[in-house]
Amino acid sequence: MEQATSRRRSSKIIIIINLLQNFHNSKSKYLLALHSSSESFGIAIKDAKNSEKTIKSEVFNIGRSLSNKLFSCVETILPRKFWKQIIRISVANGPGSFTSTRLTISMARMISQQIDCSLDSISSFHLMAPRLYKDLPKREILNPFWIKDFLPRRGIVAGKYQLVKIHKELNFFEFREIISPQLISNEVLINPSIKASNNVEKDIISLINFSQFCQNAKVQSNWQATLPIYPTSPIDHKNKFVPKFSNLEEIT
């Protein structure tokens, strides 16, 4: 019995290894996801035509060294000779580290422009929503909620989200971003709310699944429309967003 179980486990390991060994080939059509809104840099790739739906991902804890290691990290996951086979890129556009987010978006825009592929962007808070909404009381789980983060000397940055649909075949949780992340002047008005929490290992998988969802839906996204989210001005912080209930009712 133990020997049979051992053989099954060995067989499964061999299958997984073979899938990864055959991941890079001249016929593959790749989806590429990049996430650098925190101190970690997450990368994921997926063959859009792969029936096994294997995702290859890695998180690099490189802190402020991203400017020197950006290209080499991507090449670790997808060697440069295969970049022309990328058919879609998705990127987290913030809020997050000013420099890291800008660098990753610049790279994504450059590749997208040169090989003429779609470039999708989604906020880091939006990517957190499938993880964090489960912390809401069950009676509120389908209602809109806020994700918030506190910035030292700046205040509260928050965005508003609502679950739309769970696509089980893609393992993709579709959320609507009612209000994109921005500086909030009055925390009292953003309830219910959940504190933002980084988990690049999980969020990079959500990002590549978002890319697959857009690919299946044949969404056309131009690289020129992809810009980083900067909730606070580098000069001052007077441009705070003050949510008004009348406006929120119109949006929701």
C-alpha cells in the first residue's frame, strides 16, 4: 500500500517537472504579470494555450534594488528570446512604492509597445479584494466595502470594491472597483473597511488570472492608458478626496 502511494506521488512529481521543463517552447503564447507595489517584486507567466493551466511564478524580495535587477528577474521566469511570444501583459499600477511601481509600468509599456500586445492594469488594492473580503461579516459579504491603508504624514488611502462574480473555471474573483485608491479626508465615511495587507505570492496569481480573464473576453487594452496610481502629491497633500454620500449612491 505504501509503495503504491509512493509511486503515485513520484508520478505526480514527474508530471509537474515535465510540464515546467516544456513550459518554454517556440509555440507558446504567454501571459505575463508584474507586481511591484510593495518591497517584493512578483512575476508570473502562463501559456494561454496550455490546457493544463500551469502558472509559473516567483517573488523576489529585492527591496530597493529593483532598478538594477528588473530585467534579470523577468528573464529568470521568461528568458528574453521568448518575449516576442507574449500576447498580453498585466501590471499592478499601485498604490505602492513610487519608484518600483513606475519602473515596472515603464518596462511593461515598453514591451507592450514594441511587440504590439495588450497591456492591462489593475490597482494593488483591487488585487487584494478577493483575499480581504472574506473578513467581512457574512451578511455584508456581497455589499460594497473599502480597503484602506495609512500613510505616515499623509493620511488614509482607500478604494471601494464589490464582488461581482466568481469565475471558478479561471479561479478568478471578479470585483468592481467603485472608487479607485485615493487620499481620504474623513475615515468616518469609509465603512465598512478592511486594512490593506500585502501578499504578493497570492496577488501575483490573481493578477495572471485577471490577464487570462481579459484574454478570454478579448479585451483590447492600449499601453498608453496604463499609468501608475499616485494617491498623494509629491509636493503637498491638499488634494484629498472627500466622499459624498450623494455621489456614492450615483456610482453604486
